[in-house]
Amino acid sequence: MKVILSIDPVRFPLTGIGRYTYELAKQLPDIAHVEELKFLSGTRFSELPEPDQAQATSGVADNTLRQLILKNSLTRELYSVLSPLLKKRALRGYTDYVFHGPNFYLPPFEGPSVCTFHDLSVFTWAHCHPPERIRYMTKEIAKTLKRADMLITDTETTRQEVAAYFAWPLDKIRAVHLACSDDFRPRSIEALNPVLIKHGLSYQGYSLYVGTIEPRKNLDVLLDAYKQLPMAIRQQWPLILTGYQGWRNAQLHARIETAMTEGWARYLGFVEADELPLLYAGARVFVFPSLYEGFGLPILEAMASGIPVVCSNASTLPEVAGDAAGMCDPHDVDALTDLMNNALQDDTWRNQAIAKGLKQAEKFSWQRCAKETVAVYKEALA
């Protein structure tokens, strides 16, 4: 088969959907039945870029420009009209290809189309998103649903959710699990020290949260639960948070600032991609009490890094974590405190969680993701 993959999400810094698109693009050429593969970037075909530091300036600039466009109602409307038309023109004459939009959106295309829906938070957790994002995605996803032959979701949980929410045929949606980079693996203290020292950290001397600072990540509950630990434990293993600053979080940032002055938490901001796996591998425990996820990649990255995971039992997280993580209701502050205390101090629990986590992480691979994605392409062609 012949495939066109949109690589618009592949931009610096490479996170979430960008990572998914990049890894899929790297694997597809080696999958049987893919005889030709083209990458559509914007309105032209191009090579797959390497998302390294050399792209930092242009990538950040492109992302900033896109955010400015989406915040202005006039430019947003112009963008939503012109961009699909230009893509449609670029795709003219390629109807014998399968087109895959990996990030919710599909342009007009006369051939078969597949689209990946990663989550429905913009609909089901609308209060956690900026209004301009909700308006834009609501309008564009409605168009995607009219154009798509098949949909892909990251988990079975999200597959069922998409089918129910949009009244879309379940037999036209396939769940294809993501994976994490091989960079996430156990490391020696010697390999970790340069990055840990840079950030003022010590090996297994901190708890770690990775993710956007936004309401659905449930960080208020995390801070409440961590504050219930004895001060001596909090100071021995401070809570380190890293990720985008996010939105609707002024009060949350104020709480983090207070915890920083008390000596038991720090916010590192966004950490470079080459440093993040080292921060994972150097942590004592990874904590992720999110209320809603499309997949929950950070807990997979943590398990693959050989550190214990404590997370909520909400949404898709049990599907990804299996029996390898300590899980509790996302609103149960006391239970979260107890789980984190075990993960920090109970060596028997820790060793069992680490072994189970490494075994669970082995079930996920980008090669498997690509193979199952190609199977969906076949269904779209049929």
C-alpha cells in the first residue's frame, strides 16, 4: 500500500503527539505492505526532520506563531479555511494512497483517510482548556468525523469513549497502544550524575512528576497528599515537578512556590528531551494522580526507567499500568499519601513495583504500534 502521513506535529520540542508521529514515521518504512511512504508537512511533501536542538529556534517560533493565530478569532477563522484548502490541493492526484492524520484533524481528501484521536478532554474536560482551543477543535473535529474512514485511539478505554460520545461505529475505531523511547531505561549513578548535579538533585533523592501544569493533572491533590507526609520525609525526598507551565493554574503555581520556600518541592519548568530520561531514572518514585488521560505515557516512561509508579486509577491509566503501579482514587488524598510513603520507604514494595513495571513496559513497542496502525490502513482501503 501507499501511505501519506501528516508530520505537522513533529516540531521542537518533541512531546506527546509529536513523539507519537515521529516514532510512527520512523517505523512505517520497515513494516510489510508499506511500499511507499510520503510525509506531508504543512502544504508540501518533505523528508522527516530530526527533532534535535538545531530545530529549537524555528520550532519554537512556529509553535508561537500557531498559538497567536489560534488566539485571534479572525486569524483563526482564516487559518481554518485556508489551511485545509491548501492541503487539499497538495493531495490532489494521490487518491491511491491512504492518508493518516495523527493529531485529530483531516484535510479534504478524495482517497481513504485515517485519523488518530488521542483523548476527548477538550469535550469532557472543557473547563480545563482555554476557550479558543475548545472552539477551534470542536469545529475541526466535526469535519474530521465526516472525512474519516477509520479512527485510531491510543487505548481501548478511549476507543469506547469516542464511539459513545460521537455515536461513531465502534467497528470503525481501533485501539493501538503507544510506546516510549528506548531512551527510558535504568541507568547507572555515574551516567545520571551530570544531569542530576546540574539540577541540584541526587540519585533517588526526589519524587518526580512529569506533565503539563493544568487542572486535569490533579496537582492540587498531589500537593495536599505530599504535604501530609512528615516534613523529614518531604525534605529527604522533595517533590520535583517538570513540564509546560500550562493554563488555568495561577493558584497552583502559587502553591508550588509556597512548597518551594518550605523546602519540599521544586518546579523545573520544561526539561530538554535528552535530560528527561535521566531525571526519570534518577528518581525515587514517579507520581501521576491525573484525572483524565488519553494514554498516560509518563507512567510507561517511568516503568521503563526502573522506578516505582504511584498513580490514580482514573481513565486510561489502569490499562497502561496493569498491576505494576500503586493506584488509588484520584480524589483520595489519604490513600495517595499512603502509597507515596510506601514507594519511598518500603523496600519490599519498591522492588516488586520495579520488577513488575519493567515487565509491563516490555509489552509496548513502537514497532508493534506501527504494525497495528498499518492493519488499520488496510481496513480503510477495504
